[in-house]
Amino acid sequence: MTRRQPKIRKTRDQILRAATEMFITRGYAWTSVDDIVEAAGCTRGAFYYYFEDKEDAVRMVQRRLWRRLAKHAEAAFEPTLGTVPNLKRTLGAHLSALDELGPSRRILREMWVDPSLESIGSEEFDRGVGVIEEFLAHSMRRGEIVAMDTRPLAVLLTGLFEVATAYALQMGDASTTIEAVNVLLDGLAVPAAL
Amino acid sequence: MTRRQPKIRKTRDQILRAATEMFITRGYAWTSVDDIVEAAGCTRGAFYYYFEDKEDAVRMVQRRLWRRLAKHAEAAFEPTLGTVPNLKRTLGAHLSALDELGPSRRILREMWVDPSLESIGSEEFDRGVGVIEEFLAHSMRRGEIVAMDTRPLAVLLTGLFEVATAYALQMGDASTTIEAVNVLLDGLAVPAAL
């Protein structure tokens, strides 16, 4: 198993690269499994060994793109700073990183266009709520943000962030979206901290 | 045409009432056009005269529920108050009114459950962005909120509000959601107004 893994990864990555390319140039809706198989230079059997269907492949592509954005956000986190500055830094980094995805950005947009791709969205949403809720609980214990029930606030922030991502992708430029997000995040600071 | 309208409205309303009842008790996914026709005591022909399909009927039901919520929001608007208090009042009234919808609340939730019902969501979303953008532009001219591009801020607020509605519906109680919305809205006030 261990010995076979590099080969497995190589074929799967080859298919994913080909799928990414097709989704970008032709669009997800207009790409078939046969197109991907042809572009990847593999067999249909190889495709169906790794993926259930086209949706399964695009979900994996999207998941990887989200992970790349999340890494940018994590790198922007600065432990010595307070809650609101850190929320601004991490969300800003995530939104700015959309530009660095280049044409793959288009694949993320499909999530809000094709209803069958919603599930990856709700998976990322739940993950976002978990991360943000933990962060908020920590900040509240330190008195850096208004004390309240962390769950609804985490849900709202994740939702705010999701719509910001969709809008920035649609506009092709994240700067005005980041500005608007920052204004709303300012509401979180405890009055004394202003 | 004018003379026939009361009759038309009566049959259509009868179908919508029956559909609402079925969607509540059985759930949207498990209700067929035949179920609705039977409950309404009308013919299939009558159903298809007013609606293209089941989706078309549920969209109309949802649209009416949204309009009821919007009326509560409009009634809470108080022209003598500032921007942030008014945003809090109207959004709070909308969220609180979810309770008053009674069991029909369940039908609104379908919008986030069944991907085929997304279109009514994006229709309401665009309407929300339009209303909020106009309101923000007016508030900025009066110097009541931070001056910036109104469009991204209107999109974010509408998104915030949509996720707040979905969460309040899921929780069955709007109070903690309203509290979280209010905290974020505080970020909009110009520093001098604090």
C-alpha cells in the first residue's frame, strides 16, 4: 500500500490537473468525464477508480482551492495582535488570495452557480463555523470582544465571509469587499477597546 | 378580465392554501401535484392553469411569506432615528416575525435545503441588495455611516441577513441571532456617533 501510494497520487493528480484545465477553459457544465479522461491521457477505468463522477472530481478540485486560501489566511494570523485586527488580517488575506488562484477562481464560482455543487459549500461552511467559534470563545475569555453566545456570531461571520468571497469572485477584485468586511468587523470590538 | 379576477384569485388562493398545508405537514419533497390537487379539491387542469409545476407553487408560497416578513420590517422603520438603529429595528423585526409565521416557517427553510428552490433565494437577495444599497447611500450622504462604496456593503449586509434568517429558522428562536446581528451592525456607525 505504502509503496503504491506515489503512483496512485501521480495518476489522481494527473486527472485532477486535466479536470482543472477543462473546467477553466470549457466550464464545468460543458465538460464530460470523457473530456477529462482524454485530456489526462488515462483510461475511463482509472477515472472511476479515483472518482465517483464528474461532481466528485470538481469537489476535490474545489476542496484543494479552499485549502490554498485557508493557508493564506492562517499565515496572516499574528498572535500578538487582538481579535478584530486578526479577523481583518485573516479574512483579508483569504479574499486577496483569490486573485492568486488565477483562472482557477472560475471553478470556485461554480459552487454558487451549480446547485449540485452546494455540498462542498456547506462542508466548508461548517468547517468555518467551527474555526471561528473557537477563536471567538478565546477572544471573549480575554475580554477583547463583546461577550455573547459564540455560535450565532460564528455562523453570521462565516456567512458574511462566504458572501464576501462570492462577491469578490464575481467582481474580480477584492479590495472594496475587504473594506466593507472591515467596517462590519469593527462592530465586534468592546467599546473600551475603541 | 377585471370581472374574472375575483374567481381566478379564489381558485389560485385555494390551491396555494392547500399546497401550504401539504408542504407543512408532509414536507415539500414528499408532496406531489396530485396531493395538492386532491387537498385543494380542484382539477389538475386548474393547477396547471395557474402554476407550471410544484416548484412554481412553492415559489409563490415562499414569495408571500417573504412579503409578510418585509411588511414587519417596513413597519419597524422609524424615520426620526439614525441609520444603525433603523437597520437594527428593521432586521430585528424581520427576524422576530419568523416566529409569527407559525408552521409555515418550515416552507421557508426548504429554500436552503432543496437546491432547486435556490432561484427564489437569489430573487429575494437581489431585491434586498437594492433596498439596502439605496438606504446606505442616503445614510452616507447624511454622514451617519462610514463613507464607502455602497454596493459591496449592501451585498454583505444582505448576505449577513440571509444567513441570520436561515440560522434563526434552524434554531427556532431569533433572539440570540438578533443580538449577534446588532453587534456587527455597530461597526457601521461613524466613530463620532459612538
